[in-house]
Amino acid sequence: MPTITPASPADVPAAAAVLAEAFAGDAVLAAVTGRPSPTADLLARLFAPVLRSGALPLGGVDLARRDDGEIVGVAVWEPPGARSHLLSQVLELPAFVAALGLRGLRHAARVQSRMAAHRPAAKHWYLAQIGAATSARGTGVGSALLGSRLARIDAEGSPAYLESSNERNRRLYAREGFQEVAPIDGIPGARPMSMWRLAAVGPAVGPAAASTPSKTDGATR
């Protein structure tokens, strides 16, 4: 089993490369970038500022490492109450423009707006991205990443939310307690499913809350 560790700024290039590999062919990212088949290089250049300007400073990036330290999996979580919008990340804006161009930024903003409309109104942990390197798929990396963070989320009694455009991944999330809420329409070429996980302790917040529109934009996924 891999070792799960928090990411540091020095890990960003390797983590971004793993996410780029994991999200190759993802329909939502094709809509985000405005390109039918975004290259791995483009996705890595996009994920790097996403990490630096979002979850990393908040301690929300978990890494799965092999015994030799190689990063083979990444999970990106936003803690309760912390939501970001691509265009609000002023310090990283040049990097976003370099990756997407101005036209691509407009595509990204539209997709984010659609995703944000399905975010729960209640405070929650948000799984923005999770992925494993091709060489590590089928070895339990995704389960290890999910289990590590969900144990902490359960300890604090918080619910969790994600979107998934991959049916196979949805089965993994269901095993971890996530329930399908509703598909997200209006994204060209994609129809991701919103998924909600009840808090382990404390007041229950069910799928009905997850369907309550939020006016705050979410992270790129």
C-alpha cells in the first residue's frame, strides 16, 4: 500500500503531472479547456496553478507515495467554507492564462459556474480532484487516498461532496459512502454526477441539501 503524505510546494510539479496523466481524456476537462483532447502538458500547466492557488495552502492536497518516494496518486480537497474561483486567483492568473489563454479562461469560468450551481449550501469537504498514475492504477491508490482523508473528515463530523464523470469511479465512491444526487447538465460533452456523503456524526445533512444551489463557484475539476 502507498504512504499518504501532505503535499508541499516542492511537490507541485510532480503532483500536477500525475493529475494530468490521470485526467487524460476527461470530458469535463475538455470542456474546461475548450479543447477536445487537451495534451498532458497543457493539463499539467493548468493543474500546477490550481494546486498552488487553491487547496495546497489550506493543507488539502494529499499524496500517495511509493516506498522510494515517487508520487503515484493525488487527492485535492477544499475544507469547509473554502471555495475558490479560477479568475479570483490573482497571483496565479499569468499561469492560468499561459495554460488556457483568454478564450480558455472563459470556457473554464462557464464550466465552473455550472458545477457551482450544484454545490451544497451546507459546509462540507469538497473533493475537487483525485487521480493515480497509470503505473499505479488497480493497486489501491485511490482507496488509500480516499480512506486517509475521510477518516479525518469523519473524526470532525463533516459531510463531503464531489462530482464524477466516470461510472467506474462512482462505484468506488459509493463504497466509501457517497450517494448519487443528480447529474450536472449544461457542460458540453459531459454530464458529471454530483455525489454527497453524510457526516459520520453530528447533524445529518442529506442529499436534499446537496441540490441547493450555491452562488459561490467551485474549483476546476
